[in-house]
Amino acid sequence: MSNSTIEAEISFRFLSLDKFQAYSLVREILGATHKEEAESNRYIASVPLTKQNLEDINDYYVRQRVEVEACDIFVSVNTEATTCSIAVPAIVNRMLKYIDCKLTFSYTVI
């Protein structure tokens, strides 16, 4: 079953930032958010992956010297359909050309 009305939310995540990195990311890239992981004293930050901020994400990644293992592209789908197929937007392939990180998928039936 294919349903073109179901869309995926795509974000780029930094999985292990220190406090300074997390707070500077939010100031530098529009739409960025972060949360502290209490047990590790590190921060997970998320940035919506869009054409407008692709370069900003890459610049931040390079400037902060983030390890490729400490980031991912997160694809999240919330739907009422138990079975469907979703096309991942081309922006994901484009980002992988800049930063060849892992992909993480979340599919939630609501």
C-alpha cells in the first residue's frame, strides 16, 4: 500500500554534544533544539533537515569536529496506517553526500 499523503519528518541529530556545543547550535541554526542526557551529562541536538539549513549543519559539523559516529539522520513517521510505503525526500541523499552518517527510522502507528 502506498500513501502519498503520509509524510516523514526528517532531522539531523548530533548525539553527543557538550553544553557549549548544544547551546551554540541553537543560536546558530534556525529550528535547532537540544535536550540533556542526565546520565551522561551530554546533549542530543536535533535540526530539521531542509534545503535552507543543509549548509549550516555541515558547517557546524566541520567547525565542531563532530565524529561521524556521533550523528545521524532521523526519519520519523507518525500515521494511522499500519502498512504503507513512504518516499524518503531527496534532501536525505543530498545530506549523505556531505556527511555519510547512519540513518535512523521511527514508524509509529497512532
